[in-house]
Amino acid sequence: MRHQAIKTVSNRKNTFSHKGNVSFTKLYNFNVFDDLAMRDFLSKEAYESVTKSVTEGKTINRKMAEHVASGMKQWALSKGATHYTHWFQPLTGSTAEKHDSFWEPSGGKAVEKFSAGSLVQQEPDASSLPNGGLRNTFEARGYTAWDPSSPAFIHENSTGKTLCIPTVFVSYNGEALDYKAPLLKSIKLVDQAATEICKYFLKKVTSVKPSLGIEQEYFLVDEAMFNARPDLMMCGRTLVGHAPAKGQQMDDHYFGAIPDRVFNYMYEVEIEAAKLGIPLKTRHNEVAPGQYECAPMFEDVNLAVDHNQLLMDLMDHLAHKHHFRVLFHEKPFAGINGSGKHNNWSLITNTGTNLLSPGSDPNSNLLFLTIFINTIKALHDNADIIRASIASASNDHRLGANEAPPAIISAFIGSKLTDVLNAFLSDSTASDKDDRKSIYIDTIPEIFRDNTDRNRTSPFAFTGNKFELRAVGSSTNSAQPMTALNSAVANQLILFKQAVDQAIENGTDQKTAIVSELKQVLRSAQSILFEGNNYSEEWASEAAKRGLSNIKNTAEALKAYVSDQAEATFVKNGVFTKEELHARFEIMLEEYIKKIQIEGRVLGDLVYTFILPPAIEYLTSLAQNVKAMKDSGLNAGVAQLHLIAEIAEHIDQAKAKTDAMVEARRLANLESDSQKMAIAYHKTVKETFDDIRYHADKLEQLVDDKMWQLPKYRELLFLK
Ligand code: ADP
Ligand code: MG
């Protein structure tokens, strides 16, 4: 299989090239029911009703929904769509759709129908999607409901077009069964909380929207190689494989020239993304061989999340066309970098002010500090929740495994802002390196931009006018961490406002009240600030001294979803009910268990059917050779005998350890409580993988290359 795959890759012809000019400005939003399309296809009334619902959260009434459905249908038909679907994001991690045709037979003919009912709500049933016990079988119905804040779009296939309507997915009783419903609630919550804060400073602000720009890292592997690796196929990552002689140590891949085949793939992704309104802006090679990154312009959080999910679908789909497979797994290859999804987040007012952008006068500076310091405090109080929101079996390979970033949640703010905060606390003045004075808010109008180096090791870094949550895994649906971050910040802003209002009521003037409360908040949150190298062992012990959590595995991390802090952050503010949190906790535990279970099975299969057979075959041939030499009176020499002994030993070990892993799985399955089972899977099953792998990889190194059937790392990473 391996040798055939190598031949296939070597003979690949570069069949995809884009001749002629492509105008991205013309392609942009071509397949989106965007503002322009709505103006064309909706009545003035219907158009206003949709835009008001987006900007002011106003409900669209039934009559208007009927108008919108009719206009949307006309638009979709004009684009050649034949079917429509509600498009949603269940807790499986991927997107879901169930198509219905527009046409129906009527009086011997066929007519195209699409009513408000079909637009606003569907009952896809979808009872096999995870629900964590929220749907009893007698009331197992699940409903999707239209989210007008994310525009409908047309999904193009080679043979047909489908109108997709972004929706939330809820149970009969309204409990969230997806990522979007809680995200929308958290957006509303942080909007209200931040708008209230703005009233101290900017009277004109009536709403605040969280914004998000997602940098997406991924690997590309040739399809023939992928198909010859059962572990990549079934688990998305390699479970065995010896490190190649050359990996990323030369740093020759990072920002290097993009290989032609890869470039063609990226270009086609960009074209299709533009049609869907996904504003891809950046592309480059990443650090590891075979690793790449793309990033869009930032958008409202809800749209950015939808676009990222769509982008991943698109990338997956188009990879097939280019004979690639795209890997979104956080750690497809041991020994080289894994992939993340950096979430750049800030808060922007309806008047266009970025609240995380340092200001140029005392008033806006104090507003900036208010949002900035409260965000740090939110992270401090909700570190475990943020950790839980990015927890998965696959992200565990990055977090806490000597890779970017660690499992310890902390914030990096840069030396300039560190000085500013210290000056703020001590009522003194900070100055920059040219000795220009900066903040103190009363005397100095400007906070100078930080021009120090980025800290690439921090899980939560301030980068000038936004925070970058770098700990999100590359396969994660960003809705989950963004729901956590929005809610945490909103909750903190609400508490802050209560304290300030109380002080004002007690006779303190507004500014003094804000400054004094901010100082208190900052002092109580300072332990979360860390400017040094997050990978170092010193940081782990320093963090422990500071009382910061260092939760290295998902089985433990998820507990934060059912903690008191979760109650304060989510339940009290109406983002999740207690039942929803418990359901999510169960679903994520189950997912964790299943992932490790599948990996265990695949690893067992690999050892028995891919690793041991060529090793035994080679061992046999060596032994026969030695015997033949002896028979003809030749001295076989010690080298061959050593090799035989070494191979035999690794065969024994690989077999014994795999057998033990199978037994550990059997025992773990006996646990009745899912958290106990998850911990058992983590401690007794997953922990054996590296040991088994060690012997498998030794065998790969020792066995005759001709006999080895699994594509090797050098072929997976370097053959294109
Ligand atoms: P950096 O070099 O700081 O990583 P980039 O310009 O490459 O910055 O941006 C990285 C991502 O951050 C992009 O997706 C970009 O759109 C996004 N971004 C920039 N400003 C903001 C903001 N105010 N809010 C959210 N995301 C932002
Ligand atoms: Mg960045």
C-alpha cells in the first residue's frame, strides 16, 4: 500500500489552475442573501424588519417573515437553487443540514413553495445528535429556528445548489442542543453589560458587539498517503510513526514559498470563500512541514463563528478535489508543532469605537482601562471555565504537553501596559523609552502603543487592540470558547457596574468611584498576568505558587462546567440553565471517552495488522539467513544476532503492551459514572499509547523499508 501510494503521489499532475483574472470584489457575497440582495428581493418593509432584527434585536413578525421567505425564495431560485435547508451546529463539532426541495406536486403540475413556516422553524428530529439527556424519548423532538443575524447563503455543489438558512437547534422545551443558541445569548449579555459601562463615558453608545477574527491552522496530506494510514483516516492523527531525520528544526517551512499544488488549493478555497462572504485575507506556510494557516478579516462573533465552520467544511470538501486531505486535528504528528485556532476578540461600539483600543484623551483612556482591567479580572475568575471551553481529547495534545500554549491560563499584556497598570495602581506616571510620559489618566492623554515583541507562548495575549485567545484547538467550534469569554466578561462588567453605582450612591463622584474600583479589581486579578516564557518549568512552579490551575487533561478540565463559578457566570446570567450545563458536561465527557476508545482500537489494529506482520516477516528472514549461513559453514556474525534479538524484544513488548491496553479498556468500560470512566480512560488507556508507540516506532526504524506498509512521516510531510 505504501509503495503504491508513493508512486501515486510522484505521478500527480497539477490539474487545477486558474486561468484568467479572478475579481474577488465581484465574487464577494455572490452566494449570500446580503444587504444588496435583500434590497433587490424584499419589500422596503420586509427589508427594514430584517435589518432592525439584526441591529436592534427586534422580532420579525409572521407577516414580515412571509414576505422575507417569499423574497428569499425568489433570490435562491434566481441563483439556481433547487432545495433549502436549515443549517445548524449540533454538539458533534460539525455542521448539520437536512434538505427539502422547493418544488411540490400540485394539481398535476409542480410548483415552488417556501413559506414563513419553512423559513422560521423546522423539526428535523435529528434524534441521533448528542443531547446529554435533555431529550427524553417520548419528547425527542428537536427544532431549528432561524437566526436572522447570520445571512442565508447558497451552498454550491458540482451538481446542485442549496439555500442554507443559519439556525439555532433547541429541544421541545427550548434547551440548547447546539453551539449557536448559547453564543447568541452571550453576545446579547455582553452587549448589554458593556453598553451600560459605556454610558459612564460615551453617551451616544447604544450597543456593543463582540468581534472575532479567527486564525486557522491546518495540515495538508496527499490523499493516497492519507488512505494508506488507518490512523489518519479514523482518528485524524497518526498514532505511530518515527520522527523523520529532518522535521521543522531548520525553520525552512515557516513563511516559505507555498508549493504550487497547495497554492492552487488555497486559491480555490479563497474563491469559494469569497462567494460565501468569508473575508479571507491572509495565507502562509506555518512552522511545521505540511502545515499552513489562513485568516479572515474580523467580523461580529456570530458571523465569524459561522464563517469559520463554513470555511472548514469548504476546505475539507475542496481538499478532495485537489487530491489532498486537510487535517484540522490539533496534533496530527508527534514531534512537530500542532495546530490552533487563534481567536482574536474585542468589543466594538455601534459608534465604531474599539473598546480595547487605547485612547488619546483621559476619558477614552479610562474607558479603555475599564474594559481592559475587567477583562483581565474575568479571565482570572473564569480561568477554569475558559480552560474547559477549549478542552477536548485532541487539544490535550497541545495544552500542557510542552507546546503552545500551556494548560495554565494566564494573560500577556506587554511591558508598556504592565508599566501603565503599575503606574495606575501607584498614582504615578509611566513613560516610554523616549521618556515620553504616558498615562496617568489625568495628566497624560495618550497610552502609547506597545512596540515590544509578541509573546507567542501566552494562551491569552493582548495584541494592541484585541485579546488573542491562542489556546483554542484547530478543530474546535469557536462558539464554545467565545460563549465562555463573552459571558465571563459580561458577568464581571455587571459586578463592576454594581460596585461603582453603589459608591456613587454613597456620594463618591463617578470618576473617583471608577478609578478606585478598578484598582481594587486589578489588585485581585494580578496573579493571572504573566509576561515570561509560558513553556518553562519555572512558570509551572511559579503558577502553582500563585494558585493558578494547571489542568492537563479534559477529563478533569470539564468539571468547571458544573462548578459554582459556572453557576455565577452562566446560569445567573441566563446563558445556560443548570440542566444545559450538565448535559454539555456529559456530552463532552462522552465524546472524550469515545475518542480515546476509538484511538485505542485503531492502535491495537495497527500493531497487530501493520506493525507486527512485517516485523515478524523480517525477523524470520534474518533468522533463515543466519541458519543458511551456519549450514554452509559461514560465520553469521554478532551484528545479525543482535538485530534479531532487538527486533524480537520490540515485537514482544509491542504485543504485551497492546494486550495490556486492551485489558485496560475493558476495565475502564466497567465504570458506570461517565466522569470516572473518562478519568480511567485518561489514566489507564491513553497513558499506554506512548509506550506502545515507542516499540512500534523502533520496529519501523529496524525493519527493511521494502516491507513496511504504513507511509512514513517523511512521506506524509514532505511528498507533495
Ligand atoms: P496580528 O498580526 O496581531 O495577529 P492580524 O492583522 O494578522 O494581527 O490579525 C489577526 C486576526 O485578528 C485577523 O483575523 C484580524 O482580522 C483580527 N483582528 C484584528 N483586529 C481585530 C479586532 N478589533 N477584533 C477582533 N479581531 C481582530
Ligand atoms: Mg495573530
